[in-house]
Amino acid sequence: MAESALPAKDLHQPEEHGKHHSAVPYFVVWIALLLFTALTYLTGTAHLGKWALAIALGIAAAKSTLVALIFMHLRQSSGATRLVFVTSLVFVSLLLFFTVADVATRFLPATPAGAPFGTERSQPQGLLEHELPSED
């Protein structure tokens, strides 16, 4: 029988012979993700108005960047892999930008008369003029 060129013990060795990964970066990123999650909750309950969307997207971008760089090992990836990832981020950003811009520039919807929502009423308890008690 023909012998293989490599001994059997070398066939199952990992490609990175001398490289050992530490658990410290994973633990630090996990703590950072927990902090960002708490920050997401706190900003969600703070009712920040128009800034709420921008802050939520910023926190989400930071969290996804940490996950991609550390847990998906994008930091050690080749240049082509990084280029594909950045290109996909650009297109997702464009999609979000144009969606938010479209919604932000629309006219406010007209609330029909008598609707119990969406308009401030000068009448008590939102009653219409013909529903007000008569002043006899």
C-alpha cells in the first residue's frame, strides 16, 4: 500500500499552529453588548421624540459592529471579505435613509372630523359642537 505524504497526526492539525485565542475579548464584548442593551431600554423609555430613531439606529449599529468584528472574526478576515461587508452596509444604509426620508417628508394625514384621536379639541372631552350640552 502506498503511504501518504504526511503522517496521520499532521492531517488533523488546525491551520493556525501557534495561535491561541483568548476569551477576554469575547467577555469584554459581551459586557459591552449588555451595556448597550441596557442603554437601548433606557432610551426607549425616555421618549426622546425625534431623536429616538437616530439614537436607536446608532446603538444598533454599534452592537452589530461589535458582533461582526469579534464574534464573526471580521477583524482577522481578508480584504475582500471586509469589502463585501462594507458594501452591504452601504446599501442597507441607503435603504434606511431613503425610507426615513420618504416617511419624514409626507404630509400629515388629515384626521376626519369627529375622530377621537389625532387632533386637539377645544370642546370638553372631545365632543363636537352638536354634541355639546345646550346652554339654556
